[in-house]
Amino acid sequence: MSGFDGGRVYYSYQGQEAPREPLEEGTGLADKELVDHFKKFIQTYQIGTTRDVSERRLYADDLYERRTHLHVDLKDVRAASHRLADELEERPTEVLPLFEEAAYQVLQDMVAADEEGKPVEVQDVQVLLYSSIPLAQSQAMSIRDLESSRVSKLVLLTGIITAASKPRHKATYLTLQCKTCRGTKRVTCKPGLGGAYMPTYCDMADRRAPGAAGSEGCGQNPFVVLPEGSSFVDQQTLKLQEKPEDVPTGELPRTVMLVADRQCCNIVTPGTRVTITGIYSTYKGKAMDKGATSLQQPYIRVVSIMQEAGDAHSRFKFTKEEIQAFEQFAKQDGLHDEIFARIAPNIYGSPDIKRAIACLLFGGSRKVGTAVSAGHRGWSLPDGTNRRGDINVLLLGDPSTAKSQFLKFVSRVAPIAVYTSGKGSSAAGLTATVVQDANTREFYLEGGAMVLADNGVVCIDEFDKMRPEDRVAIHEAMEQQTISIAKAGITTMLKSRTSVLAAANPPSGRYDDLKTAQENIDLQSTILSRFDLIFIVKDVREHDIAIARQVLDNHRLGGAIKARRQGAGSGAAGDVGVGQEAQDVEFLKRYIHYCRSQCSPRVNEDAAKRLAAFYVEIRNEARAQANATDSDSPPVPITVRQLEAVVRIAESLAKMSLQPVATLEHVNMAIELFTKSTMDAVKSGLTQTELGGEQQLGHVRRLEERVKRRLHIGAYMTTRRLLDEMVALGEPESLVLRVLLTMAAAGDVNLTRERTMVHRVR
């Protein structure tokens, strides 16, 4: 983004002088009148709408408490005077400094009265305007709706901060000194990206006595800046991008540059969702032609930044009737089956996958390592470490099994969702990157998909097509839920509290039952251990007629299909129209928001004992499976992460029913789901016993010796070439692949670059 973090200041007249210049006698009556009205508003208007008058506060009280800034809701200004609100919306560049002048005078009077005649020194006051309601019907709420008619007017935008420059110092006043006559003068700098006019000639020579220094002229460009006599404020440049859910299909997300100063500086980081109130301004960019002065680059001069408080779900407002409906819905019998039936109703079958997606949407309980209070000992960890509550799910299997459709459904229902494809995603695009500005050669940080989807879901399709180094980059984001950056002198850590829903295909394109699990699951164990649930999705032929009818109904009726909810486990059937289906999705979406923001369950003692016994059981099964396949470890390692995965699943099941405790029933349901997904993936494929008896094992050993003779120690060879040579000698290709995997597990060879190269180790 050209000129994003530029140190060069371009002059852009905004019709405004300094942020606060004391009004002189003889100024316009309108300005004096506006100052008086603003003073009256600050001194008399009460904040809040509570019935108890004693609980209400005046804006003057907040001003006296903060001293440097004042938050003002434009809705309150409009309630007090429509004229003041209209002036602020239509002429914010001229009127906002008058508001700040009024706040300065009110604060000065209050402090003077409190100090009882002592010398009073009051700093400038910044008025932070925000609006709890849209400013006007024509007011833009999206970046792509900004038009030229909104220039120099107040705008209200929502989006995500994707990049932030380092703070710099912007002058509000400059003290200039003549190099010849040593005279000084003070000039005003324009706000935002506006600069100051540097006089080319000294106009103070005519005021000096004849013969004095400078009386005969000081020459051209005689002034120099005195930093010690100038006034500065902090300023920061940000980049605001549209929310992923607001971007139309097929369109690129729009961005706009923000310029924040004083209290708005250095308070947000990339990935923060904000609501910006600012003045739509322009400046002449460096790339513009010298003669084309009419072409201007737009930017937003920030008036206030409102972050979305806490969890992303807290931004949703629920009515009393809606909360009662949610509470009633959570108490009904068969609640879990009802929720599972609402997950992707247009997709036939796959009941276990729908249960897993429901658990992913609701999520477990996040344990934050903060100071532990007496009433929240179960919600924090005393050692300061964190435990994620988000659930990661991997769908691995045949093509045309609705894996991508599940991802699309989650991207519509999840509160915050980013959909991406593994083939078109890089490590920097998924995590974060350090970008160098083309003009200033300075570096700034820009967040990727997992930063933008904080408190949401990242859907990654074609997960197997990603490069290995790109998959390694998201290891930290999936488990620790942070992204560490140490590049170009920038050392920082970004939050990425997201769930990951990934879809992948086996190396051969389809799942082969005649291959071992290591051959079908061509992913590293380090990435597999970070997925809580792993599903092997196969294209079975038993349900061809039912699937065909479902697909044809979707095409023929356009969504007004007969809901076959027996695939989701409920056994219910009935006609569901397009409108009813949309209502179910919207209800589910808001119910998920409510549950995630109001409920944070924990497992009880009986459930913990059952989980401990189950962990020992699955560890023994994994060890037995490894012995059966004659390998050191199964393709999907069973570690403590899998124990925590079952805990998160049990917490999500309890959260669905708004229960504060995950009971033994929830744990048994979680164990059943984990067994049908991850444990089945561990046991998938053929074992060494199923491959043959002693005769087959002897053939395998002879083939190992042949491979060792062909591949010398320290040599490299492509897997394809080695397979062709062994096949030419009469060896089965599938058996050669199994031998290579066995040798790799024993440490005799290394399979690099996703098993396309073979390196002989010893």
C-alpha cells in the first residue's frame, strides 16, 4: 500500500487550524455560539438512561476524572440539540476543534474552582466522538460504500485492523527562527496528514531598528525549526480492511488508510475488530503527477476507535424474549440430536461428522492464565499458562464426499470465519508477515487469515496440497493459539484463538483400503496430533440411491427439500422449505453466539476419572496397533493432546445445553465420538499380520536388502525412480512402498519433500 507508513508529510488543506487555539475577540459569532452550546452540553447533559437519577453522571464529571480526553456519544448530542449534531456530522473539521475548546474551558473552570485560586495548568482535551446508532441514512458503514460526497464529513466504519505502523510524532505547532535576524514565529500544522506552510521570506525585518541584524533583508528561506519550542502529538498509521463475512463473493476486500493521533494512537494491533468514527479526508500522494493537483488519495482521520469488547460474540445483542427462548430450547429432551440435525441439513448422512462440526462451532472452555480471583478459580490456571478451548477437525478421504460443503456451511454459521484453499495459501498469508514500505523502506506488521479469524473458525480446503513449510507455520497457531514474529527487528506476538476445520485427500487421490494407514495419511504426525478429531471419509456404495435423491432434490427444488434428518441421528422427517431452513440456520447461529458468551463448563470428578481410564486404554491400543504394523508409532499419535481433545469435546456438549458442568454422560458421548473418528483413523489400513505370514515377511526382508544395495549411504534418489527400478526387477510397487515406510520408521532412510525423495542414512 503505497505511502502507508510514510514519513513524508503532504500538505492538504482541511480548513482547520490547530487542534486547540484560544479564540480571540472579534471572531465569528457562530463559533462563539457553538462553543457556548458545547459548554452547556458538557455541564448539564447526563450520561445513561437509568431510572435512578443518583446513578447518572454528567459529561463534566467524566471530563474532570480523565482530564485529557472525553468520550461523547453523538446520540446524546443529537438528543440535546439537533443543530449541534448536524454541525458535527457535516462540518467536523471546523466544529470538532470548537468542541475541544469548550471541553478545555470547562475543565479549566472546574480545576480552578477546585484549587481555590492557585495557578492552574490544564492540558489540551481530545473529544472522542462515537455513535451507538448510525449517523444518518446516507452514512457509510462499509469501506466500499465510501463516495466522494462523503469527503470532509463524519463517517462510521467497521472492519479489521490488518496493519499498524510504529508511532511517530506529529507537530501541531512549529516554532521557526530566522537564521539572520534571530527572530521567532509560530506556525500552525494542519491535522491528519496535513503539513505546515514554511515562509520563504522573513517578514520581521521591517520591525527592527535601522542597522540592526536583518534590517536589510534576511534572504530567501531563512527559517529553521526549533524542536524544543514546538508542540508535538503521537500519531500512528493503520490499515482498515473489510470483515471477511462482509466481502461479496468474488470480490477482493477493500482497505482504507487510517491516521490516529493522541489518545487513539497505539491502542490496537493487527487482527482487532473495531468501529471507527472519523473524518473522510484526502491528501496528494507521492505517485500523483505534479500537475494533477485535483487527484487526491482518500484516508480517514480517526476521531475515535471502539474495539469489540472481550469475546467476539459479545457484540451480538439479545432481547429478553430471545434469551427466554434460548433457555427453553436448552431444556428440551433430545437437545443434542436437534442441534446435530440442524448441521448441514442438505448433506445426506455423515452423522459423526455433523456431531464433530457442532462441537467445533460451540467449542470448549478456554483456560486463561491470569490472576485467579476467589470466585473464578476454575476458569484460570495458577501457573499463568493457557489452554485452548477451540476444537480442530480434519476430514481426510475420497473426493466428492461433501467435505468442501461442510466447510462452506461452517463459514456461513460461524460467528467469525475465513475460508481459504491450501493450494493458494502461504505461511505468511495464513499467519502474519512483515512488509516493507516501498517509499520509506520501513517495516510494518500485517496479519494473515488466522489473525483475522481471531475468536472464529478458519476453514482450509485442499489441506494436503499445502507445502510442508507452510503447514509447519501454523503449528503454534493451532496449539498455543499465538503467532510469534521475529523479523526485520520486529519481535511481537499476535493472537490467533481460532478453530481449524481442514479437508484433505490421500496421496493417491482416493482412500485405498489395501494400503496401510501411513500410506493413506500422508501428513506429519506433528500436525496430526493438533487435530482433536480426524475422520476418514470414504465413498461407500450402500447409500447411492439415497444420496442421488438428495442431490436431485437440491437441484430440482432449490432447497425446498425433504429433510432426511435420520443421517444426523434424530430420526425426524418432514418438509422443510427454504424459509424454514434459513430460519433454522439463523437460530442456530445466534444460539451458538449466546452459548459461547454465557457458558463455560468444567468436567466434574466422576468425568475426570472416566477420562483418565480412557486415556490409559487408548494409549495401550495405540501401542498394540504400532506392534501390529511393525512400526515405532501409529500414523496418528496418541498423546496428552488427545486427552485434552476429549475434555474439550465434553465441554462443548455441556455448553450446548447451557450446563456449567460436564458430567459423565457428556464424557461418554465425547469418548464415543473420539473413538469413531480419531481412533478409527489410528486403526485404519492393513496391519503387518494381514499382509502375510512368515513367507511374506521373508520377502520383505530380502526386498529391504535389495533397496539398501541400490541406495548407497548418503545417496539421494527420487521415490518414482526407485519404484520403477524395483518393479522392473519383478517386485510389486505396493510392497516396495511399504518397505520404504518400514525403513523410514526404523531410521534406515529419510523420506523428504512429502516422500518424493529417498535419502539413505545408514
